[in-house]
Amino acid sequence: MVNAFHIQSDQGRINAINRFCYITAAMSSVYIFILYFIGFPFQAFVMLLVAAAFVLCAVLTKKSFHALSRILIVLLTNFSVFYFSILFGFNAGIHLYLFTAPLIAYLLFDFRQRKKIILTFSLYLLNFFAIFSIHRFNIFQSIELTETIADLFYVINFSFGLILCFTLIFYFAFNNNAHTGMVIEVNKSLQEKHIALQQEISKKNKAHAELVKALKEKEILLSEIHHRVKNNLAVISGLVELQNFYVKDEKASAILKESRNRIKSIAVLHEKLYESRSLENIGIRSYVDELIYFIKLSYSTQQKEIKIHSQIDDSELSLANALPFSLLLNELITNSYKHAFKEKTTVNIFLLFTRKSGESFFHFIDDGCGFDYSNETKENTLGLNLIEAFSKQLKGEMSFTTKQGEGTEFTLHFKQ
Amino acid sequence: MNGKKVLIVEDDFMLSLINKKYVELMGHKVVASVTSGADAITAAKEYDPDIILMDIRLDGNMDGIETMIESGKFCKAPVIYLTGNSDGENKGRASKTNVLAFCVKPVHFEQLQEYFSKI
């Protein structure tokens, strides 16, 4: 809309320049007749050329040679006024046309083209001073006109100059009015668009607020689910523990305790997810620390001391990987409690978890007694089977090295 | 130190039962098991417990910490907070009361034993 406004404005100016050219050409025609009939055929011919040049300016403007056309108009107007003023003298009043100079400058150029306007106006002013000086100091001898002819010229020049002035003023006033109307139209249209845009923005803001609200509700719901899962696991874990108090058989009691610890491992996982901001990843370091604390606590009644030395990268694990990893770690530590103490009262466990370029490396070493890692043992031990199963679930490469009396070493490499 | 009077405030029936069993197995006496803050204040007035096991999220208008602030005006028993989460805000608020421990559920028997041994 703004561009359309500018095109219309420029087009209006082009039309006005053309009209100006035709009017000046028409005025020149009057002079051609007068000059010819009062006995100045050569000057009439010059005026004919001037008239033709004005028509040429209009043609140039139509052909989009705007700059050339404008320069020609400035030169033509200056030349014709100068030439005929010098020729017929100051009293003929041809210089009166120069009073239209500011209007012509404003007609030819936009008011923002200040340099061009000043230059044009200066040319007209210079022309006036030149004419005045030549007359004042008698530098050139003008043609002696009779008083009647001189008066006729003066009247015609004054009238035509006035008509040209009024025509230009009328055009500017009309054009300004038309522009004002156009600006009002454009403003109205812009205002309507502004209101429509505001309504659109308001709608989008509302939709955005609803989305944010829905997302918040989803997060709360997800968090609540983790919370409830953890609470339910807490109840199951508690029930298993309670049941264990009524079990007299040591082997059965140990199995219940291991089961409870497995449940607890998952409960702690959900607790950490509930606490985490993303609800999808958990901080591996704080999780492992808490898991170790609970496993140690569950074996605290036994006369066994395990010292855990951990070096865990402060990184995160996804829920999909955290679950098998936590259960795997639980099995490894439980395994150490079960097998590492045959001849020892204190066992050291070294945990190392590093993450590099999306690859996770986990090392578990205990300096306990080790155990017989044979197929026969595996067949009879749930824990070892679970370690292998969780390693597979993590799509990792594991290695298990253990020998009687030499401790246990487990390594796992998986992608996260 | 056996034979303590214990008040359990827990709105989950099953967890309340488990905690009660733990306390009894340690040789202490559960004087009341209630589910709301208002009931906890009444029970604290009535039984003057030696220790309180308090859930933070409770039935009714008051949470566990508000209940402890209110009951702290007449009952000086230390409290073990049992909570579903270990967020810092609750820990900060709980520090204004006579806290013995801040424990994330599910609480283990050995864990409770450790806390009770501090009294």
C-alpha cells in the first residue's frame, strides 16, 4: 500500500510536468504569432523552437527520461526568459516569468531533493540578476519597441506569468488535497490492518498461553505419575520388608532382601526422575550415591564393611538406560556383599563412570575374594543372569573377570 | 533407648501400617496413627509423644511442616519427616521445626533404626 502511494505520487508529478510543458508550449505559440506579426520572424522562429523543445520535454518525460527532461525544462525556461528579456529589454516584462521559479522548482523535484531544488532556484535567481545587471549597466542594446508594443508585451507577460503561477498553485493545492485524501485512506486501511493484526496477535497469544498451560499440566501429570509409581514401589518394598521379618529361613530372607533392594533401586530411580526438571533424564552421580547408600544400609546389620570409592561423571542418563543400569549396579554391589567376604571383613569397591562423545564407560572393581564364574554358577544365580540381561538391554559390551581369591572386575561400554 | 511413644502422621494407609510395624519391631510404642494435621495436633496434645513420624503431604488444609510448627508450641518432640520428594524448599521450611531427620519415602527399617538411635 505504501509503495502504491509512492507510485501514484510520482505519476502525479510526471503528469503535472507534462501539463506544464504543454501549457508553456501553448503560451509560446501566442508569442510566435505576436512576434511574427510585429515583424520579428527570426525571434518567432526561435520561439517556435522553444515551443517544440517544451513538447520534446513532455515526450521525454513520457519515455521515462525524467532527469533529461527536467534539465531541459530548467535550461529552456532560463534561456527563453534570458534571450527575450535581453532582446526586448527589461521593460517588456519577460523577466516576470522568473517569479514562477520557486513553483517550477517544486514542480520538477520532490521537496526532499533539496540540493536539486536549491540548484534550480539558484539558476533562476542568477538569470534574474544577469538580466537586471545587463539592463542596469546597458551591457547589451535591446531592440527599441514602441510604447504600445512594450505595454502589450508587459500585459501579456504579466498575465501569462500570473496564469502560470495560479495554475501551478492550483495544481499543488489540488495535488496536496488528493494526497491528503490518499493518506487518510492509507491510514484508515493501515488502522484496519493494525486492528486485524492485534486481534491475530491476541488470538496467538491466547493459543500460546493455552499451550504453555497444557505443557505445564502435562509436566505436573508426568511428575505426579513418577511420584505415584515411586509411592507404590515404596509400598511393595515395605510389604516385602515386613514379610521378611516373619521369615525365619536365612536363605529365604536373603532372597526377599535382594528382591526388596531391586524394587528400591527402581523406586529411587522414579524419585530422581520426579526431582529432575526434564522428567526424562536423571543425574547419574546423585542417583548412584543414593543407591549405594540404601544398599549399604540394607546390609548394615551384617558384620561386613564395604568401602565404596566412586568417580562418577556429572552427566545424565535417559530413563530407558537408567533403569537397566541401576538394576545392574544393584546386582554388582549385592554380588560383592554375597561373595567378596569369605576371608575378609572389609572390601573395597571402585566405581568409575565416564562419558565421552555419547559413549558411556563403566568400570566396577572389588578387591574381595572373587567367585567361580562358570556356566554352572550362572545357571544357579539370578544376579549374574540379570547382569548379563541388563548389559544386553543397554546394548553394551560387557566383560566379567573374577577368580577365586582375586576379586572381581566388570566393565561395560554402551552408547547413550 | 526403647519404649518411646511414637506418633505416626501419614495419609497413606499402607505406608502408615509399614511404619507402625517398623516402630514396633524396634521396641517402641505407636500411640496414634493419624492422617491429617488437625488430628496430629489433637494426638500430640493428648499423648505428648517422644518422637513424631510426619508425612509432609497430608489430608486437609495443613501440611506436615505447618502441623509441626503449630504442635511445636506445646510439644517439643523431635520429628522425622517422611516425604515423597527431597526438594530444597521443604527442607528449608522444615528447618524451622525440631527436625531429627528428613527422609525420602520409602523409609527402610535400618534407616529408621539409625534415626531412632540418635535420640
